[in-house]
Amino acid sequence: MQYVYIIWKRLWLIVLLLVVTEGVILGLSFTAKPVYRASVRLQVLATDRADVSLFTQYRSSSTVDEIQQAQSDFTRALKSGFVAWKTIADLNLEIGALDLLAGLSTAAEGDFLIVTVESDDPGRAEDIANTQVENALEYYRAVRATPSRVLRQFVSDLLASEKQKMLDAEKALLAFKQKHNLESIKQETTALQDMIRALKLERERAVIEQERAAIFAQVYRAEQKKAEEKAAEIGAMTKDGEETVAPYTQKFYLDLARQHEARALDYEAQRDGYARSLAIYDQAIAERSDELRNLLGLYTEYNALERELTQATNNYNFLWDKENEARLKQAQAEKLGYIQITEPARKPDAPVPSKTLQLAAAGGAVSVLVGLILAFLIEFLGSLGRAMRKQRVT
């Protein structure tokens, strides 16, 4: 009953707070301008990483993480003051960046992002939503393309110097080849080695043929001698000192001796010819061996020039690939952008439904609660004051 008495005693305060609160809420609701809401729907694309490195780096990140990171980065770009001022300048608005961003909100739905803009004018809400999203996309894409653009410029500068090094190395190697009249020292060395092996093999064959011809020549000389001795023996056999007993047989052996002599001369000629060819082979082998030694002496210089050319070419090709990758990544970030507008904002047909009843109910409940608290607080302070006065009187 004491609590009821306190509430009844201070009922006027509770009613006053309730009336003032409801009056303020109703007054603000009826005088407030209508609110129009326009939304833009965007989708985050699951694409390759935007960054480029000179050397391969393995980073473990899932597609979901990449999409969430892209949504977070784009949201920061969307709520950037720089982007807001650009939108204000594009639309010639008479508001500040903070006012524009105050009416902007975002919501993520999977790989989609919803951007909502509230304004008191339907056309302005549509224009702000579309322009702010486009400016944010341009800013976001420029930021995403910055690593590729910086690396591309760095690699392009290196590429020019490496190209000149490669051309100088090619020129030095070409001058060396022209000076020594060769295309490939390895091919020339292999060809000379094959030629020397072939000459040695031919020389060995010539030695074999020389010995073979010498043996045949000796055999036929021996047969010639036997035939001549037989013919002389037959010629010595005469009858009564008049004539040979067997003239035809003697003639046969003489003819046979001439045939053996002719064959022997033929094989002796072959033997002498092979002997001469051995000298020629020895001279050719010696000349080719000297050429081979000279080529082997050029290996150090040739290999050094070839290594320089190979290294310069590899560096140039590596940098060219990286420049091409950076160029494609930059174009991908600037044009494709990883985030695309799927549903642009359209002019709202009607304002956002009013929440006057909800606000009035909430405000009434809060004002009654505050009134009760004030009533009990005032009663407590009053009783405390009376107790202090009574204590001073006594």
C-alpha cells in the first residue's frame, strides 16, 4: 500500500513524462520527411588471387575466406570519405560525407552484398546508391590493381636492362663464332672426333690390306720362281744337243711364270699404294687432332659466353612472364574487378513504412518506467530530508 501511495502521489509526474514523450514522438513522426530506400545487389566472384609475386608463394586460404575478405575490403571502400565526397561532387549534392554515409548500410548474403541507401527523395536515393557503388567499385578495383601495377612497373624497368644484356651476350657469342668460323663448338668437336675415329679405322684397314697384298706378292713371286726354275730345268733337257725335249711344256712354265710375275707386280703395287695411303692417313689424323686440340682450347671462352647468354635469356624470359602475369592481373583487377553488380538500384515506388506505433509504444513504456523511478527517487530523497531535519531538532 505504501508503494501504491507513492505512485498515486507522483502520478502527475508519470503522466507528464508519458504525455511529453508521446507528444515528441508523434510530433517528430508527423513532421519528419518520408524515407525512401534504394538497394544495389552485388556478387563477389571466386577468381584467382589478385597479387603477383616474383617468386611463387603458397598461401592456404579457402574460397569462402577470399569472398569474405573481398566483401570486407569493398565495404571499407564503400564507406570511405574519399568515395563519398566523389559521389557528392558527381551528383552535386548539398550534404556532407558523414550525412551521406549515415544513410548507407550493407548486408552480406553468402557471396552477395546488399548496399542500401536511405533518402527523403526517391530519385536521390537511386542516384546515390548507384553512384556510390560505382565509385566504390572504381576505388576498390584501383586498390586491388595497385600491387600488380607496381610490380609490373618494377619488372618492366628490369626487363629493359635484361633485354640489353641478352642482346649484348648474343652479339658477343656471334662474334666469337664468326671469328673461329664455327656454329657449335660441341658439334664441331663431335664431328672431328668421329672423323679421327673413321681415319684411324681406315688406316687399320689399309695396314691389313697392305700386309695382305705383301703376302700375296710373296706367294706369287715364289710361284714365279718355281715356274722359271721348272722352265729352265726343261730347257736344259736336250736331245743330241739339238733342241729341247719338250718345248711346249717349257713354254707353258714360262707363260705361267709371267702370269705369276704379273700378279705379283699387281699385289706389290697394291702394297706400295697402301703404304703411301698410310702416310696420308697419318698426316690427316695429325691435322684433325691438331684441330681438335685447338677447339678444346676454345671451350672455356665459348662456355663462358654461352653461359652468359643462357643466363641473360632465362632472366629475360622469367621477367617477361612475370610482366605478362602482372599485366593480366592488373587488367583483371581493373576491368573484371572481382565484384560485379547483379541488380542495380531502381527508383523506389513508395516510402519506407512508418514505425510511429512501434516508437510510440516503446516510448510510452520507457517514459512510464522512468516516471516510476523518478517517483520513488523523489520520495526517497524527501524522506531522507525529513529524517535529517527531525534529527537536528532533537
